[in-house]
Amino acid sequence: GFDDLQRYAAQLSRITNLDVASNNLTKFVEIPELSQVTQLSVAHNKLDTIEHLAHLTGLEHFDCSYNSFSSCLDFGVESKICVAKLTKLILAHNEITSLQ
């Protein structure tokens, strides 16, 4: 799991594409060493919130489809997701009822 991932964090600093889809994840933990990630997929999990992504300042492609989000992700000034370089966001097949 992610505990094992954190043990090898120093070796993870070169990763630019992280796909943790279809793992029944209920939360996504912060791993600061993954700051080089530009593409992240957390699709097909059981997430209802996303935190700990602000350190992904180069994130360009974020797929969080097929989860349990009930509202659109917060991309405001205090956002937990860095959107400076985000060009593709996939929110399909969630339980979103409002884009506010």
C-alpha cells in the first residue's frame, strides 16, 4: 500500500506519471517526493475527497473519474490541488450534482 510507497519515497522523485487506478483507495496520502508528477490517475477507486496534491505543481493531467465525489473539486486560492499547469481534468462517473 501507500505505507510501502512512503518507505521508498527517495527513489520516487523521478516519477512523472503515477497511475493508482482500480485499487479501492479511500484516501490519497501526501508523498512530497512525488512532486515531479505531471500525470495522475486515481480513477476507479472509492475516493470522496482529494487532499494533499498542492505539492504537485507540475500536474497537467488529472483523472479522478469513477469515484464518489459529490461536489466539484475545490480549485480556489486555498485549494488543495495545484492547477497552474492543469490542462486535462477528468471527473466522469462521479456523483457530482453541482459545479459550484
